Amino acid sequence: MAVSLATALGFTYWGLTVGNSPITRIGQVSGLSNLQFRLALLVLVVVAVVGWATVRGSERTRATAVRLGAAAVAGLSTGFLGAGQVFALRGTPWPINGPYGDNNRLLGWAEEVLHTGSMHAFYPPAVPYLLGYAAKTGFLGGQPAFGLKWLFIAFVALTGPAAYLAWRSCLSPLPALAVGLLPALQQTLSHKPYSPFVLVVLVPLIAKLLMWLRASPHFTTRGAALRGGFLGLLFGLLFLVYSGWHLWSLPGALIATLFFFPWRTGARRGLLLLGSTLAGFLLVAGVYLRVLLSAASTRDQWCSGYTLTEPAYIGTTPLSSRAWDDPGEYPGFGEFAGLHMYAVLALVGLGVAVAIGLREAVVIAPLACFGSAWLIRFWLAGHMEADQQVQLFPRTMMQIQATLTALAVLACLLTVRKLAPLVQSRTTDRPDTQRRFTAVGALLALALAGGMIGSYFSNQYLPTLPEEKLAGTLAWQSHQFRKPDGNCPKYANHGTCRDYPKRTIIHDAPPVERMVCEYPWRKVSSDGSISLLLTQP
């Protein structure tokens, strides 16, 4: 744990020393290259240590080196993303996107906490309260926005270690690294990083609950209660950070619980485990859960290109892309019968994982979360026109992607586990020679994947002008506000900047009878008829 956290935060901090310009394209390329060079050097050290331990060390030394190497790769991979965000915001104290978008509401609620000690909203309270109380202590100079920048960077950097450590409770080091890291990297969302952080940790925690539930007949009364309470506290803390994934996973998790419950061998211990889990959850998140349930009638009418695409699309373009803001039949056609190759590989992985590992909790947990989100997505989208509500159903795509990717990786791992005895029986080499460099190869491949994916997402968030309609616009906004000392940030546009608002005001849009939700090139009149605003190619 210490190694994973240290490498993630250490590499993020190292990003402060990248001296290139985050505004010019040549500076951006040079900055990313400097980060890649540093990452490559550290990965070589990790691989060399594991390789030496494999060849020269004892079995215990080799196992320790593999465990520490996997933790280091998990930290370095998302530490690269954290360093990339540090580089993108070089020279400005303000968070990505400044006071716009979701930041406006988060900072508004944080200001409310700062001045009143509480907030009145149904949004998960952890981030606003953390920023508000930190500003109240004077740690942030009375300005919650200072904390939001570094809080977002910390969430980005720690997503890999958190996902790895959560899966490590269910799997050995290398499988835990692969199953935890790849979905975590895939769901990078630097302008709202606490959401994917919760998602990639929640799924393995559900798997751990199922594992303990099956084993509960062998626990003592005290052991069952402590285990359940511990998981309940973790579920509750995650719920306070972002609650959407809990709600979309709940139906599938409940069904999975019925299958893993020890009906014949230890129902009382199983009930004790589940009851203590619920008690721990309510202890932490009970007050907020009551607030959330009381706000169930709140209407969400926010629309985007994701709202308007065909509902069975599972995505290739990440949410960090702004491609869907442009006119066109987003997302376009894939290579196989309209499906993109990601979808094809994910579906093959799902089938193999179910065929080989249907009885295993590590397969059932992501499968249950996927099925639950899949059905809820269609239910909400199917009522969208009648109810004139979106209810954030496009966000289910993140949960669908993360769980399908986890299942695809698990399919590969389960297949290797099945085939390994067959391969060993047909070779004359010693078994220890066959597996000698397995860890070295896996760590090298996953580290390179982390660096490449990290470079892609970091590049997405490097500052770009608003007219380019890219995710980098969010970082560009951060450079356009005056610093507390009255000077403009170093990379402000033409050396001019705007005053940052002393207090963020939340402007709630008035309720409307009909959603303004159509393709950008269409216009919906009051009678419901549609006219084209421009001609598509």
C-alpha cells in the first residue's frame, strides 16, 4: 500500500518540475515526452529489480518483489495522469475549468459550508464539505477553489492504487494489477475524477462482500460482524463521494447476494455479515441517504450527444472527448456489423469469463454491476420522452465499460489458469523456468499501457482554445483568471485575465415543460415538428 501511494503521489509531485509551456503545442509535446522519459526510467528500475529477484533471489524474495513491483506500476500509471494534470495547470492556482460547469456547483456548495457549516443539496457531500472545512481552517486561504485543483489531481493520481488495492483483496498481485488498472485508466475523467475513483473501487468491494458471504459459515460471530462492518464503512465513504454507481449497482448486487448466501450451511452468520455491512453503511451515509431519497422527485433534464446516440452503444470515445458536441450521427459505425472492435472484444471476454468463472465472486461482481446498469440504462432512456427527464442515464456507459473491461481481463486470466497445467505437462522444461519471467513481462506490458493511455488522456486535457471544442478547453479556462496576488497567470491569453469571483453563485435553471434535447443541427418547434438547420454530408 505504501509503495503504491508513494509512487503515485511522488510522480505527480515530480510533474511540478516540468518547465515546458502547457499552452504551445511544441511545449505540450515536450512536456509529455519529459514525463514519459521519467516514467520509462522508473519502470526499468522496477522491471530490473523483479528480474534480479526472479533469477537470483529465493522464492520469498521473488514473491515480495512481484508484489511491490505491481504496487509500483499501479501508482506510476495514474501518477503519470496526475503529473499530466499538474503540467496542464502549470502557472495557475485555479482548478480545471475554473468556476464553470460542475465546478460552479461544487464550489458554491463549498462556499455554503464555509459560511454556514452545512449544505442544502442532494449531491454527495464529501467533496463540498472537505473543501469548505479546509477553507474555514485557513489552509486554503479562505478560497475553496485552491483546494479543488489539488483535490482533483489527488483523485486522479490515487485511482490506480485504490483500484489495485481493492482488487488485491480478492486476487493475487499480477491479476489484481491487470483487472484493477485497465478499467481505472479507461475511465479517466480529470475534470470530475472522484466519479471514476468510486466506480473502480466499488466493484471489487462487492466481489469481496460476496466472497466473505460464501465463507461466512466458517467465521466466528465477532469475525463476521467486524468484516461486515468494515465493508459497510467503506461502502458508506464511497457513497458520500459519489452515489450514482451504488444506485445503479444495487439491483444486480442484491441478486448476486441471493446466490452467494449460505442458505443451508450458515444462514445466521450470513445474516450477521449482511446486517453489520448495512449498519456500517448507515452509520456513515445514513443521513445523506435520507436526503437523497427525499429528493427523488428532482428532475434532471441535462442533454448531450451521449443522450442522443443509440442506446445500446457501449462506447469507444471517452467522456473526456468533446467530439459529440459537433453535428453528426455520433458515434458512427464500427468495423463489425456496426460494432467497434472494443465492443467485440469486450463481448467475447464477457462470454469467456461467464463460461469459465461463473461461480467465482470476482466474475459475478462485475457481471452483476454490468447487468444492473444495462437494464437501468434502457429503463431510464425508454421513459425519457414521456417523462421529459434524462436522469443521467448516459453515465451508465462508464459503469458498463469498466465492468466489461474487467470481465475481458478476467477472461484472459481464467483462460491462462486453465491452460497452464496443459502447457506444463507437454514441456520438458522445469516449471520454475517456464514462469520465471512471467511477472517481468506482465509488469512491463502493463506499465507501457499505463504510460501510453496516460499520455493520451493527459494530452486530451492540455489547454486548447475554446473554438477547438476539445477537453483542453477546460484547462484553458483555468489560465484565464487572476491569481490572488492580482497578477495574471503566466500563460493567460495575451497576458489578460478575468477576476475570479469572490463567491461562487449557483444558478439553477428554471423548470421547463419540454427538454431542449435534439441534435445540434435540428430545431424542435413548439408543436413538436423538426426542421433541419444545416445539411449533413
